[in-house]
Amino acid sequence: MLNIAPQDSLNDSTDVDPVHMTAPAYAVRRVTLSNFRSYPSLRFGAHAGPVVLTGENGAGKTNLLEALSYLAPGRGLRRARSEDVLFNRASSADGGWAVAAETVGAAGETMIGTQWPASVAGNGRRAVKIDGQATNGAALARVLCVNWLTPQMDRLFIDGASGRRRFLDRIVYGFEPEHARRVSAYEKAMRERARLLRDGAADTAWLSALEEGMSEHGIAVAASRRGAVLALNTAFETWDGPFPRARLTLDGDVENWLEQGSALEAEDKFREALVRSRPQDGQVGGAACGPHRTDLVTVHAEKDMAAANCSTGEQKALLIAIVLAEARLQSVRRRAVPILLLDEVAAHLDERRRGALFDEITALGSQVWLTGTDRALFAPLDDKAQFVTVADGRLHGADTD
């Protein structure tokens, strides 16, 4: 169980005991799919607590979790191209798919819709609506908090830094919803600057303006990441349970500048570095430094061992520990518990850790979506979860159309 001492940075009231606080949970009450993966159409009513999807491999369990992941900023848990998500492109009248959800959270009830018909989204981008109003994907972080673990993330500590940055940014979205907008604005300015440098444009005023935007948004992104890492490390100081404690650090130039001085000084250093690197960046693209190159470094605290050198089971346990720590912190910071999408997690845990995971999500009161092929693994949740069998492209034992 994770213990969190009240902190000014996380909690406005020192009278609140976050361990025993019952925070409302973000939840999807009903999700509707159209032409999405293995579902030509689906309307599913979900309970507020754990939802367990069981069925054979390839039945469509992960497809449903992927649809839910599109309720968060980004490209979903598979990071698939929008055209590859279509159920059947040839039979779709408009060549698109759609996901709609009735959700509830700290701000109350919200209707979220996202779709990818070429006639609406354009330029390969998916369209997003919140309560009927068109917006962008970054705005999703303001109304819903979603995080996930998938089997593909088992190599998170071994593969390249980009996956670790995305993992961290999803955590930061929960702490600071505006982070999604800042990341998007930074990446847009970086792409436009790279295009100008590549084309050899002589418009130095526009180039300087883009670098000004990169430095402003980039330092804000780095500062938000540092804040989240600090909060997680503080939480792990009182971590007690079968999951290992993680010690997190950020490896990057901008984080070092923030460590050494003020945010304004860091912005100046970043802007100057961008000016110096123009010739190099014009040849290779991107930017030689910035938060897009930062790496999240994770250490198994008890063993003082880099996560990349730990066993596969220990790496999985560290990932779960970080996600659970984030969920506990969100119950304090945002007064609501995030939605967790845990794909095939239980099968790779021993009985002790599997029981600890179920105890933790039950204590959180979180809407957790779990998938697995073996119904028996989830027996401890028999009287706590909504159980759904996925077979033949349909959900059985659930409120579905």
C-alpha cells in the first residue's frame, strides 16, 4: 500500500489524510464504437469500478482498451495510424471510425467524441469534440485522466527514450492538464523551425519567433516533468508493499539548466543553444537539444540497480508501482482517481503481487480495465468487478447493444 504524507505541492489542505480519503474516480459510463478494429459497432455500459475483459487471444479485448485510450491526448496505446484502426475500410461509407464516451470525473459529466473520417479530420488528424464543441486532442487532458500498461511496454526500460518520455508525459497530464497543450505547441514550433532550416529560408525574424516559442514551451514542459518526478519520488519514500520502490531522474540539458538556475535563465540558455545549432539542425532536422531529447531514468531503489538491468519480472513490477503511485497522487492532486487500462498484466505477476494489485485498485476505487485469457486469475475480484467475456466480436455478460 502506498502512503502519502500531505504535501503543499500536492494538496491545498493539510487537514486531508490522502490515504484514507475517498476520492471520486474518473470513469467511462458508456462507450460507443463505430468501425473500430474488430467492432463494426458497439455500445457498452460500464460499471464505475473494475471491469474485467476475458477471452481468447485475438477476441478483441485490447481493441476495446485501445478505443478508450483515444479519450486521452496522443495516438492511443498502440500508436497506430488512423487508417489502420478501421474495421473494414472497403465497407465504410465515409472511410472512418468513431469513438464516443459518456464520462464522469472531478468536473462532473462529460461527453467525449473522437473520429477519423477524412472528410472531417483532414490531413490525417482525428477530430475531437467535448460536450459537442470541436477542440483538439490536448484538451482531453482537462476532462479525463487515463493511463495504461500493455505487454509492448515490458521493454520500456530497454528500448529508446521516446517511449519513456510518452509514459512520463501521460503521468504529467494527470498532474497538470495544460502539459498536453504545451507539448503540442513545442512540437509544432520545432517542426516548423526544422522546415525553415531545411528549406534554407532567410526569414530570421520568423525563425527567432519559433525559437522563442520553443524555449518558452520547452522549459514549461521540462518544469512540469520535473515536478511530477519529484512528487513520485516523494511518494516512493513511504512506499510499503510487494511492489519495488522506484527512484526517478531526468537526463537532459533543459532539466540541468532548471536545476542550476531560474526558469527565465533556462529559457535564455535554451534559446541561445537553438541559435548556435541552426547549421547542424538544418542538415539533420529536429533540434540538437530540448525536452524532446530528455530521458526518464528509473532505478530499483532497494537494489540500487538501473531498471534496464533488472529482471523482466522486476521491470514489470516497477512499471506497476509507478502507475499505482501516480493514481494515488492524482486522488490527492486532482481529487479524482484516473482510469487505468491494464492489458494482460495479471498473467505476468505471481500470486502475491497479483493479489496486491487487486487490493490496491480496490482501495483506490478506480475504474480499472483489465484483460486476460484466464478468468480464474481474477477470482479475487469476483464480488467487486464487472466481468465481460469477449468472443466472436461481441461482449457477453454486459450491458451492450
